[in-house]
Amino acid sequence: MQFVILKDDYCMDKYGIELNSKKPSGFKDYFLTGEYNRRSLSPSHNITHIDETEVPEDARNALKTVYNAWEKYSSADAGQSEELLSKLEKEYEDALKMLREFSCKDEISLSEFVQEFLKQLPDEVRNEIQENGYKVTTDFSDADFSYFDEYDEISCKNLKIARSKVATDDKDTVETCDIEYSKKITYKEDIAALKLRIQLFETFSKPLSVSWKGESYIKKSTKAGKPVMTVYNEYVIPFSEILTKAYAEMLAKLFLNTDGSMKRWAVNVSSKKRKLHKKTYSIQ
């Protein structure tokens, strides 16, 4: 019985047990704590063999239980009675359910998760969010899921911190300047637009004091029937794991101290399309 730990700079640590199953290309099966309790992983994953004494007792017991149940069920002779095979199958399914319950024991609501994330930010950043008119939103709410499988199906799990500010509503300026680079820049006409862009950003852009790379841009639109130029500042923090206080704390640290490279790992594909309920949060 070989215990392992799965580590990643952008995910919570997972404890597991390696299964004695043959897979192509060096893949191996594992029972794991966390959001996916049985996974087939390649050697490229940062998996380290550890002694069972290095695994917290509650995680160790949950993993041992499911491993022993799987071993009995997978090694059962097909010639054994149907009653016995059904019993072993049920014991295995019950053990998997217990591992799932263990993995979700610290789960909190989406609203609590967002508030815990905001709570971890220093006062300076929290004040910047409030004073500069940022809105904190998610594209879904607690009403959109009741258990992990429903949560897992939601493809766009992002925490968004964004603001917008109308920079100018002068009709001539808006209509004559190619501020969005919709055509090739010319030295005769568009140099003025470049200068205006710099001026608007210097005056109206209010980025946050974090390492995370946000996006700042200017868009043309209409407001109350008038053409306007609006400056936007946006930060998008993807998440995908079981919602816990520890996970919210980890995401906050990444937001404050990294450039956002973890975003490349947050690819979720949903097989179902359904209406979601966007939610806005206030700093408490």
C-alpha cells in the first residue's frame, strides 16, 4: 500500500494511494482526497511517494478503507456468488462515498468562499477596491448548485474584480478617434488617438496594488444616448476545486503574489448549458 502526495503550486495538496493497475505510457491510477477521488495520472504530475505516517490520520483512514474495499472487489473471482459480488461492490461504493464526504467535510458556500477570499486581502487592496468603484462578481451563485457534481459542471468558475469609468463624453473626440485600434494606425490621423489613450489611462485607470496581471482597456459605447469612451480595469481569478477556507486563502495569496500564470490550468468544459445567476458581493 503506497501512499502519495500530489502537489501543485496552483492547487491544494492531495493525499492518495497508488493502485496496482497497469496503464499505458506510464499512467497510474490513484485514490485521492480532493475533488476527484479516483484519477489516472501521468508521470508529468508532481506525485511523490511518502510514508503513511506523513498522511493525516483522518485522510489515511479514509484512503485505506476505499483501497481495501477496492482490492477485495477487483480481485473477486467472477465465479463467486452474485450475492457476494454485489456485497463487495456495495462496500466499495460506500467506501468511495465516505472518501467523498471526507474530501468535502470543510466545504463552505460560494458566498462564504468569496468573503473569505476578500478577507485575506490586505486593507490597502480592500480600500482600493471600494474607493475606486470595483465590483466583485461571479457568473453563478449558490442557487446554481447543491452538490459538487453540479458545481463541477459549471464551465465558467471565475471570481471577477472589475471597474469601469466614463473617461469622456465629448462627441467629436469619441467619434473621430480610433481608440480601439479597429484600423491600421496612420501618422496623420491616429497619433492623436494614441496620445489620448495614454492620457485617459493616466487619468482614469486605477489598477490594484497586486502582482496579478489584470486587463486594462478602453471601449466606445453609448450612455443615455450619448457616445462615450470608458476605461475598464478587470482581474479574473479562476477556481475549480472544492470550496473551502483554505482554498480561498491560497487563491488570495496567488492573487497578491503571482502574475496569474495559474489561469492556464483552469480549463473546465461543461457538457450542459443552463442559465446561471450572476452575483455581486460587497466587502464585509
